[in-house]
Amino acid sequence: MESPEESVPPVSAAHDSSADPSTAASVIEASAPSLSPEELRASLARLESEYRYGEALRVLDALVAIGGGDRDELLRQRRTIEAFVDLAEESYAAADSARDPAEELFYLSLIRSFWPGYRDVDERLLALRAAKGQGDAPGRHASTTAKSDVSAPPADHGETR
């Protein structure tokens, strides 16, 4: 039997809040008709722990569609994951339009704090630190230093965008 995470179809975009949950559920159900609600929940937990939020949203939609748990709880969990995705997208856009490297560093570090591996955030953080003369010290990995860069938001808190 294939594992639940192998059954989840790949995600082309982080998420689509306009997508019909029953459509996403049917995609998952078609690709993994033998998965029980328990296996889907295990897959969901694994996807979340691996920061694969787009796929986690699809599994949540499948669980809602098949009645695989408390509907209100599943929908709250979905809104939480959507909030992570939205915050990452908004922060990434803010980093792209940052007026200075410190502001860009803030937004990229913010993303890194809750979604390691999002797009090219790690590479951009390393480049910013190298340009600033703060390359990783020997023996330290970017993942151990990224959170320390989130000290304060830019002066305008991103409100001028």
C-alpha cells in the first residue's frame, strides 16, 4: 500500500482560496481512494510538519468532504494554514518592494521563522547577510541565524504599500 503522502497530488501553487473544496477533495480521493480518514489525518500532520501547506490544504479539503473529523475543527485548521500561506505571500511581496536591505531582511526573516524553505528565502537571506558582512559563522547554518534577524518591523510597519 502506498503511503499517504505519496498519494497526495503535487501542488502547482501554494493555495487557491477560490478553489472549490469538493474539487480538491475529489482530486485526492481519485488518487488515493483507499486512504482512510486516519491515514489522511496522518498525512496531514506529516505535510504540516514538512511545511507543505498547499498539499495540507488539499488533504484538509478531502477530510471535510468525506466527513473525516470535526468539520469546525478542520475548517479552523484550514484557515490557520491559509493565514500562513497568505502571510508568506504578503511578506515576500513586501521584501521584493523593500526600500532598503534592512526592510527586506526583516520580511524574509519573518517568513523563515514560520516557513523554512519558502521559495528562495534562504538564498536571499544568505545574500543579504553576505552583503552586510554577516555571513554565517563557521559551524552555523542559516536556519539557526534567521530568526535572530526578526527584531523589529520597519518603521512604517509595511503600511505605506
